[in-house]
Amino acid sequence: MRTKHVFLLGLFFPPFLSAQVSPSNQRETDNTIEKTCEGPIFTATEQLPSLTITKEAFEDTLASTLKSKNVYVKDKMIRFKFILTKDSQILDLNAFTKGEIPAELYEIIRTFSRLWRPARQMGKIVCAYIFLDINFSEDKLSIIIWQHINPGLHIKPYNDTSTHSGGYYPKHVFPKE
């Protein structure tokens, strides 16, 4: 009986059905994450995901790729959150900002997955959530890479491009005083 009603809805209201998010796509994404990560996905790790190139080189590469594909974002900060897998795949990419985000920007971020080193926890490579903030201002862009931090901990920012990718990293983690 339910199939009959869905079929009738599809006949009379096709735009209504096409606007729905497909649960099968979400299930496929969940299955991919489950198969790829084979364990917990960390929100904070001992060794954060990092870039295989310098922060400046990543910014330059991203800027030139955006320019070559005619993708322009003006005076805006876009926060991306994604899962970086053990083999440096970018999964579950989401953006948080006001206004429109060019669809091409998502694809460009995904193609840069080869530039990432995965996180480590207790010496093992793990899947981890990561935030990538891209600040677009005056024809220039800059990035900050970070992970969610437990609000009960006080973090001192660490910005050492010789050992990390130039984002803000916890150098010392200790309980609030």
C-alpha cells in the first residue's frame, strides 16, 4: 500500500520528491566510512593530520587552482569539516559559512587529499575529523588546520611550520587552572 502512495506522489508531485535527500546516498557514505576507517574516528589525536607540503605552498596551490578554474570567493571565511582516512581520503566534507559556496570548491578540496598525512594515535595511523578554515580576503587566501578540542582542556596555540602544516596545534595540553 505504501509503494502505491509513493508512486502516486511521484506522479503528481515530482519536484517534491526530487528535493528530498536520498537516504541511500547517506547509507553509501556511511558504508564507505565504515569500510575505510575500520574503527573509531578520532576528534582529537596525539599527532594531528598534516600537510605533505608547507602551509604556504598549500595556500599558493589552492589559490592558483581556484583561479585556473575561475572559482572566486570574496572576503569570506569558510570552515570545512571532513574525515581524513588512514589512506588520506577526504570523506564527509561539509562547509560552514554564511551565503553561497561554489560547488567547485568542494571538488577542489577533495582532489587535494594526496597532500595530506593522516593522524596518528598511540603510534598507529587513524581516521580523524579535521577542520580546514580558508580565509579569503583581498585576492589572497590563508588557511588554518585544526581539530576539535575538549572544552575542559586549555590549549596553547602552536604555529611551527617546520614540523606541522602551519595551523594552530596544541603544543601543551593541560587542565584549566
